[in-house]
Amino acid sequence: MFELTDSFIKDVKDRIHKKPNIKNLSFDEVEEFVRSKGFERYRADQIINDIYVKKIETFAEMKQLPKELKQVLESEFEIVSILNQRKRVSSDGSIKYLFELADGKSIEAVYMPWVDDKGELDRSTLCISSMVGCPVACAFCATGTLGFKRNLNPSEIIEQIFRVEKDLNTKINNVVIMGMGEPLLNYENVIKALRIMTSEKSKILSRRKITLSSSGIAPRIKQLANEAKPVKLAISLHATTNKVREMIMPISKSFDLTKLMDSIEYYYRKTKIPITYEYILFKDLNDSDEDVERLAKIAKRVPSRVNIIPFNDISFTLPQGISKELKPATRALMNNFATKLRDKNVAVIIRDTFGDDIEAACGQLALSEEKNKSGDK
Ligand code: SF4
């Protein structure tokens, strides 16, 4: 964990969210603010560069700005909005971070290092959250059991990257918005964060290095396709019939497979970016030969890849109903399912799980934190 003195933490806790966070402003809004206070527009670029490139966390440290502008900024805005609270390091090198927000709520991010054949770090991926909790309530997900608490704002979304980069003294090469929450149900804030992250001025990431994962909010998928800088799209599919999908993903009662596929085809037509389908393989639920047939048909509608994913244990959430019935597929079953798909010319990978030994299921750390707060151990 990076070093934070107690007095710094207290100072930040006292200040954050008492004033608006400047990272919630688009770059046009920063410029508008600067000009409205009588300063020249290039000052906005200096502020943006200090915050996003130099990662400066107090206005006092912004050496190029005149004293008067620093005072105005200090009186109107904060820069820091989340704090590292806890982290767990896995034997495979992945790290699960728990962050505390200004209102005391918790979110998670997971760092995943990818090493090359020589054991050198090749690239690093960070899985970030877009909400506290989630309203979608997928039967296989620990976050769903938290319920929906609130949306994250752009600064809270972006700062997860900054906190981890600072803690590990590394550069994050890929970001997947696949942590807590359904990003397309927090559309406005997520898009604002994406526009900032992919801007030439922030130098955070290229849009090609960002993947947004959705449970399938069809109208928002179409809206996302029309963004100026569309990102890679991953769809949590997990079933090949509406009946099974509705059992494990209640959201599909609103957006069935017909609507979902229509929106995916639109996304590909507009962006020409291949789609990734996430498919958790459950024993005796979505693993039949008929599922292979249907999944192959779905996967071929636009250029795509299927990720077969093992089911993470969520028994610690004391699952009820269908959640209680879900059984993980063995590795042999996963290999067999993947081979049958490949025989039908579908691009498939079996995705490795990271952090099996550090409470790998999404939402687990935050869930245990919630329980600790309520005294429910
Ligand atoms: S899988 Fe994603 S959309 Fe479904 S409940 Fe979990 S966080 Fe929400």
C-alpha cells in the first residue's frame, strides 16, 4: 500500500466531497471555469496536465499557475475523491484493492499482471467499478447481493486507475469496466469518464485499451456505438436461451436475446469493433450440445470471440433460489465445450481466473466490508 500519513488521510477525508471534485468536469468545463474567473484559456490546459499527466493532488503544488488562480481553485474544488482502504495480493500476482469513498462506501478494483514467456511483465490490466453495489442482481454475482447503493461519478471511476498506478509505481495498460456495477446504467458518468480517459490531453489510455462489459442494456449499447471514441464491448451472455438467461440474469426480461443481438449488430456495424461474449459455464445449466449450437450461431452474427469463464464460488453470500443451484463446470467440461465451439469455427478462449486465493468473486471484499460495518461477521 502506498504511504499515506494519518494527517493526510484525515485532511482528505475532511475535505473530499465537501466541495465538487474537479475531475468531474469535462475539459471544456475546466476551460469555461478558468475563463469565467478572468484567466486565459491556456491555464485550463496547465491544470489538466497537472492533474492527469503529473498526477498532482493539491492545487498548491501546481507551480505554473498564478497564486490567485490556485486560491480560486482551492476554494471551489477538491482533487482527491477516493482512498486506498485495503488490498489483498494473490500468489498469481493479481491484487484486489478496496477503496473508500468520501461517504464511507466501498468499491473494488482488481489489478492483473500479464507476464511473457520469460516471466517479465508484459502488460497490466485493471478491472474497475462503475457503481457501489449493482441493481442488476445476476444470480452468479456477489456484487448483486449488495443491492444498488449509488452510481460512481467520473472522478471516482478515473481515480481507481490513479490510486493503483501510484501504489504500484506502474502504468496501467488496459482497463476493463467489469467490476462492481452495470456501467451502462450509469451512462452519463461512465461516458464522461471515458471521454476524459481517452483524451489526448489526459494521456491515460487509448480507446483501444478499454473494454466496457455490460449485462446487455440494449438501448445504451446503441447509444455507446454512436460515441465519437467507441471502446471494446464485452457482453455478459452466460446463456443461449431467454429462459435460462432470465433465470440467472433478470435484466434479460427487459432486454431479451432478440433485442440484445439487434443492439450488438448495430454496435458492430457502427464501430467495426469485434465483440467479446463472456460465458460462465455452469454444470447442467448452459453446457449442452444444444447450447454449443446456439452459442455458435450467436457468435457468428458479427465478428466475435467467446470467453469461457469458470464460476467463482459465492457461497459466502448465503445464496438463495437459483443462485444456490449453480454448479461450476470442471476444467475438463470447459475444455470439451470450447473444443466443440472451435469445431464450429468460433474463436474461443478459456479465461484464466486471477486471484483464486484472495476472494476472487466480484464484490466479495466490498461485501465483507459492508458486513463488518453492520457488525454481521
Ligand atoms: S455481474 Fe455485473 S451486472 Fe450482474 S449483478 Fe454483478 S456487477 Fe451487476
